[in-house]
Amino acid sequence: MTWLIFKYLVTAGVVVAVSEFAKRSDRLGGLIAALPMVTVLALIWLYVERQPQQKIANHAWYTFWYVLPTLPMFLFFPWLLPRLGFWPTLGACVLLTIACFALFAMCVRRFGIELL
């Protein structure tokens, strides 16, 4: 139980740190948020918990493919925000990401990559 609490605290600390940096500097906050810290932490947790190397490798592999269809959201969010407001923009970006992911999954399936 102590290990689980430690994992939650470290992982939550990363999210809090990103938001605090973003308050002080848009660029620095964006840079830190763009770093794959959550993925790195997940890989560390999997390794420390003695998961098989193949499981750890698969996590990194699928993370790469799942990140790509999220990228358009980061272009549309700043464009939509002043037009729609925060919550509608967030909702629209979630829908956009889902649509991009579905389209992307269909495209990469032709190359033997199964994401769904």
C-alpha cells in the first residue's frame, strides 16, 4: 500500500509541477508538458514492479502510435479557444482527437499495426 501511495504522489507531483511552470511561463510550461514524463514514469513503474521486458517495450511502442493522432488537438485548441470558450473547445478537441484516432487506426491497419 505504501508503494501505491508513493506512485500516486510522484505522478501527481509531475502534473502539479507542469501546471505551476505553465503559470510562470507559457513556453517553459509547454516544453515541460511536451516531455513524455508520464510515459517515462509508467516505464519506470513497470520496470520496478518487475514486468516482463516485452510488456515494457509494448507500452513504449503503443504510446508512440497513440500520441500521433492527438497532435492536431494542440493546433486546434488555441485557435478554437477565443471563438468558443474553454469547455466547448475542450469538448471539440476531445471529439477531434477521437475522430483522428479512428482515422489513424484505419490507416495504420494497412501496414499491420493494430491499435483497436
